[in-house]
Amino acid sequence: MPVVHGGVSSAATLGAAAAFCLFDPEQTTEPAMKTILIAAAAAMALGTSAWAAEPIVGKWRAPGGGIVQVSSCGGAYCAEVISGQHKGKSVGRMTGSGADYEGEVTDPRDDRTYNGNAVVKGGKLELTGCALKIFCKTQVWVKL
């Protein structure tokens, strides 16, 4: 894990040092260059974990067999049917992170929109929509 000193992570410092040595061949020998390249690659790999996609992002198979694409859209996550009878319809917009999301879900059969939430559990997405907060239905989508 990168160590932070004065607001600059050791990964960032190491990456900068490696970049300096790569552009100045007189700074290092070939074996040291390999070590620096390996260290820089490891530092970049550790630093990219913050940019990993949210678990809700991706393609999901709905119970009716249609495939829904969930992608990032303006600070939220939007769901659109990309195959099957309702192809092209927007079926939800959620905000959240990790395993828990909330927002609106739309039934593509009648275009009615409901307050809803979604919970990612492994390779499954439990999507619940409620009318008047007491009449709720849950669907389970499977990640493709």
C-alpha cells in the first residue's frame, strides 16, 4: 500500500522518480532500470484501484431474458435495455456506491417509474421498486 508523506503518496513519488530515470539514461544502470520499471508498474497498479468501476456497472440479464447495460451517467448510474423486447428503453437511474444504490426504476412494459433501490450481492443485483413505499416488487438480475 502506498505511504503518504506531506500529501504525496510514495507511489506517486516512486512513479516520478522512475519517469526521471527513464528519460536520463546516465542516471541508472540497466539492472537498476529494470527494478525501477517493475516498481513503477507496481505503483501504478496500486494507484488505479481507486478508479475501478462500481460493482453495479456492467451488463445484467433480467428475469425476462433481456440484457440491461448499467453505466455511469452524470454522477449517477443509468440502466438501459440493450436486447430483447424492450431494447432501447431506459429502466432506471441510481446513485450510490459499493453494494448499495437508490433512485428510480422504470417498468419497461408500462413505462411507470417507481422509487427503488439496488443491492449488489456477488454476481447478482437485487432491484426493488416500490409504489407508495408499501407495494414493492423485487427482481434479481444476473451479471454477465
